Amino acid sequence: MSPALAVQPNDDADSALRRELYFFTLYRLLEGSLLVLVLFGPVTDMLEPPRHDLLARVVALSYLFLGAVLFAFGRRGELRGQALVGICCDLLFGILAIHAIPVAGTGIALMLLFNVGAAALLLPPRLGLGAAMVAVVGIVGEHFWAVLLDESERAITEPLMFSVGYLAVATTTSILGRQMRDSYELAETRGVQTAHLTEVNELIIRRLRTGVLLVDGQNRVQLANEAALLLLGEAGDGHRDLALALPELSRRLAAWRESGVVDDGPLQVATDQNDVIPRFTRLLAGSDQTLVFLDDTSLLSRRAESMTLATLGRFSASLAHEIRNPLAAINYAVQLLEESDDIAVSDRRLLEIIRQQGQRMNGIVENVLGLARREPASPDYVDLVALVNRFVNEYRAGHPLENDTLVATSERPEVQALVDPRHLLQVLTVLVHNALTYGRMPGEPARVSVHVHQDDRRHPIIDVTDRGPGIPERVAQQLFQPFFTTSGHGTGLGLYIARELILANQASLDFIALPAGGSCFRIRLSSTASIRRDRLS
């Protein structure tokens, strides 16, 4: 929240109270002027002479001078301090003036009512009522002083009535002052809260991923959030007229205003930007201002894709569960056949292959179920060189390669890594199968290698490389997207599931184009040294 917004309510309250203090000091200046006029003006001969002429003149001139000083400095300094000094001067010089000028005593006492009331309004209740009590003591004390000196024969009734008036006015204005201060504090709190909510609303609208435009009745863009400016690109830069910036959007807005029907077809706002789908709504009922929402079609596609993947996950889990029963029956039948003495030795190799592939298929089913449930991997320390050699031998034994070649190579006799071996074997199966299927030149056999090595940071790496025609760049950008395939018989889920399995093991799977031709899919695993450091830290 900006400091200016937070200070503004305090400034308003201070300005209001200083305005009251200004009128208070102006009234004091008027009181002093009237006293001087009574003593030095043309009305002097019409009134009785003062009881104490010198005292009356000194009091009148001094009070006028102090009133002028307080008026001059009324807009500076601490507000309560000035109000307290002012009421002290008013009561001191007022009581002295009542004693020195008995003929004007009633009028002076009456004018002090406003001074007491103003002090109670500006000061806290304790000080305001204290000033009233001082005024009561002063006016009653002055009466008894004059009576004791045989200078007055007035009854005590008048001072008592003024005393009651002082207390009543001070109490009333003190209550009003407290209510006024409470109102200012409430207004300050509400102002701060409103300013905070306004900034929050602006931040929410500014950070919305949906573009928002505010267009008036003359098709001028009044406001645009960050997402709208990003979607509009150069089209929204420097143009306030919607018809000039986006003619098609302006046409759709005009058609909606006339018929109320929205054309929800995709709209291309710029050649290098994603298409958007506009939606319109009036800012207020009967208002000519319109809110235009620009939905990015890529975001909508990703949402639809997420929903599809969620549905696919549930379907895959159900399908894998159904596959388990016939797969278990196949494995059980293979075990029975292996125990039979009627099976020829040459056929037992086929049974072994069926058993191995059945176990592998069961592992795949378990991985799909784990992926659907978002279960974490179960990593273990694995020698990648031994695992890759065993995988290649089993793959060649279970898949007839004919003229194709599949080899396992390594730079070191042993490379340790922390990974779930079931996940890694399934990923290698997908990558090798794709390399043998698509990584071949026309009319030539496929040559695929699975190479184990380490990078400069000692991260274990497995490269599945072929010598085929390679993958075009536009296709390479979509390789790991679900349902993307260049084959008429594929589902487009192999590489997607492979990457998900690798990510579950805190590793990465990337495609690397080879300069000499061919493709390379690189699995980069976490090094055991870095894992030990993380655990120790």
C-alpha cells in the first residue's frame, strides 16, 4: 500500500481540526478588538468608567496582542498545545477583564462560553472539562473577591448561572468532539481499508491470465491489464482507439452491442501472438462502458489437455487393473508348462521368453498404475553399466532384430546412480523400440546404441542413439506432448509416460539432435555424490 494513501485520512482530520482552531483564534481576535473598542473607542463616554482603569487598559491591549500572535501561528505547531495555551489566555484575561470592567462583565462572561466550548471541542475530554472547571472557579472566585473588597453588590445568581452554562457547554462540545474524532478515526480506518482493497483488486486484475480491456462508448480503450497488453502485442501499443488497434475486435463489439450475440470464434490479434476468444459484458447496467475479456486459446487448450490427461489417467488405471487378471493367468500357465516333462528342450527357450515378457508386462502395468496414482518412485543404488548390458541382452533375446543392431557401450566399467530400476527399464524399452522403428535410413538396417557415461559434473547419463534421418525441429518441439505422434498406428503416449517416469526419479529426459545425422535421447540422472551431500546437509 502506498504511503500517500495511508497518510491521506490523517491529513484530512488534521486539516478539519486546524480549520476549527483557525475560527477559534479569529473569534479571540474579535474579543480582544471589542475590549479595546470599549476602552478606547467612541463608545467609552456612553459607558460607566472601569473599576480599575489601568488594569482594564493593560488587559485589553495585552489580550489583543496575544490574540494576534495566536492567530498568526494558528496554522503551525502542535494543535492541542495551541488550543490549551489559547484557553488559558482566554480565562486569565477574561476574568481580569470582568473584574476591571464590571459594566461589560456580563458580556465578557457570555463570550467566554464560546471559548470554553471551543476548547472542549479541540482538547481531550479531561482537559476540556478541566478548562470549564477553571472558568467556573474563576468567575465565582472573582465574584467573591469583589464582594470581599466591597467593590460589587451583585447577587451570586449570575455567576452560578454562567458556571452551569460553562459546564453544560463543555460537556456537550466534549461529547461532540469525541464523536468527531471517532468519526475521523473510523474514516481513516475505512480509507486505509478501501485503499488496500483497491490496490488488491488492481493487482488481481493486473495479474489475471485472462486479458481484460475497459472500452467506453466511443470505442476508446480506458484500461488494459498486463495479460491484455501481452496478447495484443504491438497492436495495443500506443493506440487508444479500438477500431484502429483491433478492427475485427471492434466489429465484434459493435455487433454484440446491437444484437447481444457474441461471436466466440478465435480471433488473431497479431501474427506472432496466440489466438484469443473475446467475451463482452457491461460494466454497469445501462452503462456504455464494456469489459472485454480475451481468453488465450493456448490456455484453454492446456486446460482441456489437463482434463483429458486426468481422464486418461483414470482410464489407464482401470485398463491396467483389467490386464492384471489375464496376465496372471498367462504367467501361471507358463509356470505349469515349464514343470511339464513333455515340453521339448527347444520349446523351453520360448517359454522362458514368454515368462520374461510376462514379467516385463506386469512391471509396465505396475508403472502405469503408479503413474495414474502419482505414486513416488522407489529409487535404489544401481550400476548402470550392468543394468544396461542386462537390458540389451534380454531385449535382443526377446525381440528378433534380424539385420538391425543393438549394442551397449560404456566409458567406465561401473557407473553408480540412484534410480528406480523398474522405471528405468520401461523408459529404455520405449526409447530403444522407437529408435529401432524410426531411427533407420530407407532400405538400411537400424543401428542403435545405449551408451553409459558421465558428464563434467559427474552426473550419470544414458544416451540412446540411432543413425537414422533425425527428427525435424518442429516435430522435436512436440515429442514429449501427450497424444502427439507421426505414426498412424501410435498413441503418442510412449515418450510422455517415459518423461513422467524419469521426472518421478528427479532426473531429466531430453532430445538431442546429432550434427552427423541421427537422434539421441539423453537420460540425465542424479549423481550419488550429490545425493549423499544433500542427505548430510
